[in-house]
Amino acid sequence: MIRKISIALMVLICSASIASAQKKRIGNETAAQKKKRMEWWTDARFGMFIHWGLYSLGARHEWLKHNEHMTNEEYEKYFKRFDPDHFDPHKWARAAKAAGMKYAVLTTKHHEGFCLFDSKYTDYKAMNTPAHRDLVKEYVQAFREEGLKVGFYYSLLDWHHPDYTADSAYPLTQVDTSQANYDRINKGRDMNKYREYLRNQVRELMTNYGKIDILWLDWSWDKGSRHGKWGKDWDAVNLLKMVRQLQPGIIVNNRLGLYEYSDGGDFETPEQIGTKELDKYRGHTFETCQTFSGSWGYYRDENTWKTHRQLLDLLISSVSNGGNLILNVGPTARGEFDYRATNALDSMAYWMHANSQAIYDCTYAPSSYKVPEGTKLTYNPKTKKLYIMLYDYPADGRLKLPGYAGKVKYAQFLNDYSELKYSDNGGDTELKLPKMKPPYDIPVVELDL
Ligand code: GLC
């Protein structure tokens, strides 16, 4: 089922690129105003996603309620036991900051319906668990204090609310897919009431926590089909209008099902795609969301963790196509990042400490600069510096820069600002690198143009 849904998600994300000329509009912001509003985000390039909720106790995917077709009663065992005794959002924020991340997005409510925040409209919230606190409030304070921008993820789906109607993603429609089963579950449910609930909760999130930089609403699928949900199901146009009115500077993702509007979302959200596919997004405003392993929520027994090089490649490939990367951590039920996440973050911190100039404020290189073999390029348009990411470190220490003759003023490694000599030969430039590769998986050369 998850696979089927991911395909639907990919289709809808791709449909976001229908020529904007044919599209309707919700607001009247100009392109220049949007650029200004998005500037900090575009420059930041790297953020942290945090998926945390009751599913952390199950420790086997944030969709476990769906995957195991659980009823609310069966899921209740987690609610009763949610007691994150090691929760310290300052630690999270410091880890994000050290890794070079400039913003974070936390699941205030995921599909399971459980709220990490104190909401007037439900009892299904952290306040009523052994945690007894508004965890979102503490997250906001801590991340602000550490100098990071703050974002909220909020699930449009809700697998707990009594008025949310069953659809093809709903936990109890997985085994019995007959219409009779849908009808049985939906008897007495009123989506109007759920829409009101959703609107009320988003209003709370947009008013009770000060300035919020990002809102990540998730998600809409299968437009027009009987068992999918789309913009109309969320009253998404009015929801978005309210959000923009309450938080004028906010940046909102594109999963509200408003693809017929040119301003129905600020950025595209390609999920878990490979670095080759990211090339297709060049020139789009996008943020690719990626997990360290296969799951967003904490998954104890999942062992397909991405290597340091794979993570670096995702970051570099996002920036070299003009987009952002948001990398996810799923804290444990005790409120901590587990050792695998911590190791991965530390490895990013080590690389970013030495090479972050090739990430922040950067984008794809002008097409007049060919990509040298075994490398990827990023470019800072403000300083006109070109960054060469050395994926394959040349064994003979010579790197050919095709067609670069006469263009380079100075060359150095980023990690220690050590000069690199070069010479022009015909139209090309040859860079002389030391035999010994600097101690970074992917070292970076900075060219002054
Ligand atoms: C998908 C999944 C969800 C995850 C999200 C992150 O929509 O349903 O579990 O939160 O992607 O992008």
C-alpha cells in the first residue's frame, strides 16, 4: 500500500510543474515579493525534519497503525505510555546546528492524529499522556534560542478523529477494501466537522507560538477518486488564505492539493528520490525530503541506513540543482536521537564545518562552466565563486577543467584555504592537487572567477 501511495505522491508532485501560465491564483503576490519572502530559505539549503509521535513507541514506522490495520483501541497502549524522559529540544537544536542545518520542521501531528501541542480542540495530545507538556512550545523556544528557523509539519490526514472519513490510506480499509466496509466505517462521520477541526488546529499553530517560518501540510492524493483526498476535502484554498493572513512571511509546501493554482504552495517536495532524478528539478523551487534510513518515524530494526557519502551526495546534488535538502531524524520514545542518527549528523557536522560555503547561498553553476569529470559543481552567484566537489579524487593529482582557460583568478581547498596551483593549456585549465586527499569524503575546491 505504501508503495502505491508513494507512486500517487510522485505523480502529484510532478503535476506541480504544469506550466504556470495556465494556472489560477489565490493571492496577488508578485514574483519579486515571493523571491524576497523565500530568500532566507533559498540561502539556507539544509534543514532538519523531525518525525516524532506515538509511533516512536512502536518503533516500526510512523505508518504502523495503517500497516497493521490497528483500531484506536489497539493503538491506545502508546498514548498511555508516552513518556519521553530524555526530551531536551536544546540538544536536538544543537545537533541540527552543528550539522549545518539552518531550519527544522517538527511533526506537530502526524497521520495517527496525536498532537504534540496543547490544543483546545482535542484530548488526544501530549498534555494528557505521562509527558504532560506542550512539546511543540518547548521545541519552538529551543530552536529559536539556538538561532534556527522553525517549521511545523501538520498532517491533513487523521487516523484518530471520529469525523475523519475513511479513504484508501485509512488503517481499517486495508484488508476489506469493499465499498460496504467504507460505508460501515463512515456511518455517522461528518467531514465538515473534521474540516473545522483541522482549520481550528492550524489556527492555533499559527497564533499560539509566535512567528513560524514554515508550514508543511501533508498530503493530498488521487484527485477525483472516491477514496482519495484533495484540496476540496481540506477546504485548502481558505486554509491557505488563513495561514497567510496569520503568518504573512510563512513558507508553505505544496501538498494541499492546489496544483491548479500557481500560488497553491511555495515549493515542490520530491520525496526520497535519487540524486539522478534531482537533476529534473533544476530551476524549480524545491526541497527534497529524505530519511537516514527507510522510515520517518523511529524504526529500531531498520538497517538500511544511508552512508555518509550518500547523505553528502544528496546535499550536494540538491544544491547543484538549485534546491534544498531536509534530512529526517526520528527521535526515540525517550525523546532522543539514537546513535545511528547521531553518527550520521556528526559526520555531516564534520564535513559542513569545513565546506559549508559550497552549500549556503549556492545554486547550480552557469552553463558556461562544464562539469569536470568525477565532480559536481555548485556556485555562489553573489560572490561568483565556483565550487568543485571532488567525488573521484584524481590519483595523479591532476584535474582537467575543460574550457576554463582564462577564467580562474585563484584556486584553493575549502577545508583549509590552502592554495592550489593551476595552469592553462589550450582552452583548458589543469588544477594540481596534492597526492594525499584531504580527510573528507568529498573534498571541495573553491575557484575565484
Ligand atoms: C509521506 C508519508 C509520511 C511522511 C512524509 C514526509 O507523505 O505519509 O509518513 O511524513 O511523506 O515527506
